[in-house]
Amino acid sequence: MATPRKFFDFAEFRDHVLSVYLGYYPTTASALGLHEYDALVEDFSAPRREEYLLALRTSLTVLERDFAGASADDLTRFERRMIEWKLRDEIFRMTELKEFEWNPMIYNDQLELTHLIDRDFAPLTERMRSVLARLRAYPRILAVARQNLNGHLDRTIVETGIESLEGRLAFLDTLSEQYFGKIEDPTLLQDLMDALQSARLATQTFIEAVRTVVLPHALYDSFRLGADLLERFIRSSELVDESLETLLDKGRREMDRLTLELYRASEELDPHLAPREVFHTYIESDHFSEQHILGETERMLERIRAFIVQNNLLAIPSEIRCTVRETPAHMRWAFAAMNSPGAFETAATEAFYYITLPEQAWDEAKRREFLHGLNRSIIEIISIHEAYPGHYVHFLHIQKSKSKVGKCFWSYAFVEGWAHYAEEMMLENGWGEDDARIRLAFIQEALVRAARYIAAISLHSGRMTLSEAQQLFEDKALLRPHAARREAERGVFDPGYLFYTLGKFQIKELRARMQRADEEGFSLYEFHNRLLSYGSPPIKIIAEMMEK
């Protein structure tokens, strides 16, 4: 390998690393609001992976050779630490985790077009030219996927991948009717229609190939990372050095704590019923009508926001509200989700809080069952998680971060751990006025996250089967069989869903240490604002900065 180049200063090196990373993940860069990447898509082919891996290793060599000394200021020290983490984590993912070989969903992510269509950051014609370039890339993306994916994949992962790609097809079917009709340039419109037809054909062909060639050879229970790789994954992703046994023990203790709280809240509501019956009777049955869910949720967000401000829990850095909308057709796998603009976005400030409503074709019984899951108390907890002070407020702080690195690189455990921590923090500070229904809804959601934590570790280390994981969600988190099965299946292709609870643990532990260190001067408001000021790095890096 040739001698790595010299850089004028750390800022130049930092920008080089960001260009290497964003150049490999252009759809991520585009979603961040860097619109020079809008027309580009990832190339996960073997030659491009080797090129990227070489650039990562070279950058790590330069970092250790030229920028290993003490930094002149906190920002540089923070960014150096973040770059070191990210370079090592990317090398791990490329050489050991190798998700491009076993997870079809990562290729579905490359086909995403929503932020180019829904966000008015540029004239429609300009955005549609980027959509055109992305649609034309579908055949190449899916051809690379066929080359990369193993011949023997786990059956649950294959089935989920087919389902997600069929959702992508349904989304493509809506494009021409919803968006192309606004195009006045006949040449562009024809190009879009041709590209859409080609993209649909490529997607259908890929789905059929997976269904007829891959699926017959796919076996259940062949997904496990193994204990060693799972432990390295957690260490690489979140800089957590604890053993799986230690982590599992913490998860079981959290499950026990929450179960005790579940019984207490249930007894308050009805001492004659078991917790499951209390949840079904007092929580699930109390829901908004379909016609009023969106409006009621919007009013709920205002009440939650006002509570945060009145109780001085953290800063909300913008008066811009997120807009409550029905979930787009291809994203209806979740009850609710937040879609915020990118950290670098300057033109389009719209943030969409999606709520999934029952399908029009469903019968009355299925609609009613769906609404049970979207009840008033659960919507309150989900709204805290997704909007205030969860993901949306976190995004507002990220936008104001002084660090380019903090805006680009993110930790799963911090992003989801903060939103989950926010639920508990709000109740600790009086949200819900000690209403047992709100507490029970929070506890049930927290039990789902604790079950994810235990299931992910147990599934991938060989301690638990998929059926046993489903039973865990049914027995401990009060989920109905279908929802429990979906949660268990997510752990197969998303072992990182343990990070919801892991991140909450880390934030609570950091807060406790800082309170002990300064009992009289500790401010929850200042703690939260400083925590979020770094963007969303691994919490260990934040702790290094805040506890120095």
C-alpha cells in the first residue's frame, strides 16, 4: 500500500473522511440534506467494497499517524474520537458482520425515494430528475444484490425481505398517479414513465428470483450470528465492553422490575383481573375514532410540548411543529413513525409524524383489533418517543450541533435509547398526573423493549428459538400472538433492536454518575441539553466528553 497522503490540518482530514463515508452511502447523504448526492445510489459490488475498505484503513492509518496527540479544543477531540469509532466500526461491518451477504432489506433501503418527493427543498422538476436517476438505478442495485446475497439465507429473513420489496412495488404503483401528473415537461414525464416501468420490472424479477430460487433452499433458524460475533457487534457499534452474560443479567433484572410495576399499575385499575385482562379492558378498549385520530394526536403533541417547556425539562430549539399525517402506503409496517428532515437541510423544514390508520379494505373486526393497538394511552407514549421530547426534539438539537461529524455519524443505541429514556423521564417528572393507565401503557411498551433486548441476545447466541422468543413477547410484554411473532422475527434480521434498552441503561447510568458528582449543582435541563448537543454518537463517547 502506498504511503497515505498528508493533510494540512485535522479539519481537512475530517472532511476527507466524511467524503469517503458519504460517497459510499449517497442515499444517506441525500437524506441528511446534502442534495449534491440526490441522484446517486450505493454500489455494494465487490470492487467498490474493496475500494471503500482500503479508504477506511488508509484513513485510520492517517488518524493514528498524524492526529493521535492531544487535541487543541473539545470539538476537535470529540470529532477525532468519533472518526476513530466510525472507521473501526465500518471496517468491522465490511469484514466481519457482512450484512450485505445475508440481509436483503439493506438493498430495499437503497430504493427509497420518499424524501425526494415529500420535501419541497427544490422545484418539483429538479427533484423528479433525481427520482429519475434513482429509478434507473433499480436494475443495477438489485443485480448487485443477487451477486452478493448468499445462496442459503435464513427463511424468516427471506420472507421478510420479499414482503418489504412487495411494499416497495405497491409504492411504485402510486408514483405516476400521485406525482407524475404535476410534471409539465413531456420529455421528463416520458423518461419518468419509462424508468418507472423498468424499476417495477427489475423489482418484480428480483422478487420472483428470490421466491423461486432462494426461498426453497432457505432454512428456519439459520440466522444466528453466534455469541462471539454478537458480542463484537455490540462492542463495535456502541463501545460496550460488557459480556453477553452481564448484559443478559441486566436485561432480566429490568424485566423483573417492570413486571413488578406492571402488577402494581394493574392492581390500581382493577385488583380482580390479571394484568393482561386489565390491559385489554382498560387500555386497548379506549381509543379514538378513525376519523379523529390525526387531529387528536396533533392536539396531544401540543399538550406534551407545553408540559416540557413548563417543567423546564430540556430546550426545544424551534417553534416549527411536526405535522401529523397518515402513514404512506409503503411504510405501514409501524403504528407510528417520525420523518424529520436531514441534519444539513436548510430549505425544507417539514417534519412528518406518521400515524397508521386501518386499511379501507379491512372488515369491522380487523379494524377494531387494529385500533385496540392504537389506543389513547399507547399513542401518548409513542408520541413522547417519536416527537416530544423523543426523536423530533433530538433532531432539532442535531441540526444545531457544531460538529459535522456529529450530524453525519449516529449510534443506534443513542437514537433509540434517548427516545425510550424520554418516555420514562416524562413520567418521572409528572406527565400523566399519576394516571395508572398512562403508567401501564409505558410499562407495556418498556416490556416490549426489554423483551427485544433479551430476545436479540438469546436468539443470536443460540439460547432461544424463534418460537421461544415469540412466547417471551406474549408472556412478558402482553402482546397478542401475531404482534409477538412479528417482534420475534424482527430480532432475526435486526439484532440491534436490543439497543433501545441498552441506550436507556447508558443514559440513566450517565445521569446518575453526574448527579452523584455534583448533587447540589446538577440540572436535569442542562444535562439533557448537553447530552443532545453532540448529535447522536455512542453514549460512551458522550460520557468521555461530559465526565472529563
